[in-house]
Amino acid sequence: MERNTIQKKVILDYLKSVKSHPTVDEIYKAVSKKLPNISKGTVYRLLKNFQQKNLIRELCFDVNHFDAELSCHNHFICKHCKKVFDILDFKLPVLNILNKTIKYSTDRQVESGKVSGYQLTICGLCQKCNKKIKEN
């Protein structure tokens, strides 16, 4: 039986409380405010442990981010500031069609294997960075 430690609780509670898809450094910085003696190695180890137990997912971009929201959903990553956002409402009809098609395929057998989830990542400039660039 695996122990439930305060480190596990604090890290998982933090991840569930934010929608910002934090990096390891951001998680370490936030968690070390509550647990000043925690090491970055412990944070890495627990994040890997959470992934293996399907409690969180790792989003692999230039810098890896972590997400405690496990439902099938899509992400937008800003190429300038590297922030990751959930895409909850598609404004483009083609994305709505793609999203519905993929959702329909979940838990079904397809040519390459059984689909158990999906994640679409769209890259571009977030509203804040786009505004900054237009102003300059």
C-alpha cells in the first residue's frame, strides 16, 4: 500500500486548483511556499507517479506542462509566451466537426488501434501577445 504524503496532497491540490497548465518550475515554486523543504527532485518524482496513476497528464511542448483536467479536451499554446490554454469553445466550424468526429471515435477500434482519448493542440499567438505585437 502506498503512503499518502503531505507532498502528494499539496502538489495534486495545486494542480487541481489551477487552469494554467504549469511547468515543473512553476509547480515547484508554488508548492515550496507551503513546503519549503521540498526538493525539485521530489516534485519530478511525484509528477511521474501521478502520470502513471492517470491522475494528471503531461503536455509535451517546448517546455512540458501538466494538467489535472483529464477529460478529453484541446489546448492552444502561444508561440510567444509559451502559455497553454484550454480550448473549451470552438469558434471555427471545421474544429467543431473534427472535435465531434474524434469524440465519436473514443473507445472504438480504428485502423491503428483503440482510441481511448484525444488531444488537439493549436498553436498561435494568445490575445495578450497578439495585442503587444500589433502595438509595436
